[in-house]
Amino acid sequence: MSLYQPEPVEISTRMRPGEWTEESLELLVQSYRERIVEMGASPTAVVTDIDRSDDGSVRVAVSWDKPANAGGEDAVTGGQTL
């Protein structure tokens, strides 16, 4: 049985107008990216999506869309075996 789970990983939040600044938004995105990398993603595999609404709210999603594992049940990402 493989420990690898190909489902995407996402950390996201929504903030209302007045709950964030450009600086706090940048810090939040960076912390989300660091958490995804700590889970095993390479920095280039981390995707950031920021949606700004006309009312001043913002939606932030940082994700790691993991590829399907091409190995058998005993293989995990990176060619390691269990």
C-alpha cells in the first residue's frame, strides 16, 4: 500500500474589506507557501491564486496540485520504496 496521496493540497481563506493590507496579504501568502513546501512540495510546484473583489475583499488560495504516482503500490514519490 502506498502512502502517496495524489489529491491536491490547498490552504485558503477569504478576508473582508478592512481585514487585510497589502503587507499582511503578502505575509499570509508567504506563510501558506512555506506550509505547503513543508508538506513536501517543491517551491516551483506551489501555485498561488489571489482573487480581489470589487468590494475590497480578497480570496487567497495556495495549492500543490500533486501529479498522479506512476509507480506501483510500493513506490512513493521520488522513487523511494516502502
